[in-house]
Amino acid sequence: MKVIAIDPAIRNTGYAVLEGDHLKQKVLDFGVISIPPKIPQSGALAAIHTGIANLIKKWEPDEAAVEGIIYVQSHKTAITMGAARAATLIAAAETGLKIYEYAPRKVKQVVTGNGSADKQQVAFMIRALLGLAETPPHDAADALAIAIAHLTSADPLKASILKRQQV
């Protein structure tokens, strides 16, 4: 199975494309769609949508996995994050992909063994698990972690932790 995983954010959207199953994963692509602060939010959302749509067209994944909604104290931040998430969901939905979401704490628990792991711990574990030559940027590492969680959700032992949900 080939999956595109997305860690949406208005300025730095992480993405990863992995192929495999719950036993073995191969990295096909990963990175960050970075939007400069001078670009207005509407332009950033369009760029995120286009970037994800282009990745889907290039890699032709079977499914998409997205980070679930996180709780924030600021309403403005929540709205901005929701808009970035919507841009990614629309890009995937337009192609007919099945889209699944995973809670960030559950992804961290599957990848590091600790649902409260910080971004540096996640990136370090991703490098080790996937045999990468360098530690990926945090946003890309989060997307790689989401992809691993999605592929390993077929493992009965991990499925009970992840509780994958189709969006």
C-alpha cells in the first residue's frame, strides 16, 4: 500500500509518501511545503492545496492519512490550523482518496512509545525506524510518523492504540 501523510499547518505543512505495510515501510518522498509569512493566508491555503494535489498526482497513493485535530487555547490559531487542514483534505478528497485521521498523541505513542514525546524525539525515532541518513525537519518527521502509524494500523496490536477514523 502507498500512503500520503500530511501534517497540516498554514506556514509549514509536512508531508510524506511511504509504501509498505505494518512490517516494513519504504520512504518514497518527504518534505515541508513552506509558505513565507508575507503571503496572505488565502494565498497560503491555495499553495498548500496545490502542493498536496501535485504530490498526489505524482505519487498516486492508495490512501491519505492526516493528523487529527489538536486542541489549542487560541481561537485564532485553531481557525488557522483548521483552514490548513481543510486545504489538505480537499486536495485529497478531490481525487477520491480514502482519508484517515490519527490523534497526534496516538501517533507519538506508536512511533516512540511515549504519547507526550517532543518533536525532537519523534524526528530522532523516525530517522532510526526508517534508516534515514539525516534527521528530517520536524514537520516532515511528523508526517512520516503519521504515515508509519497508518501503515502499522493493520497490526492488531497497534490498531487498538490508534483507533483509525475515516474522515
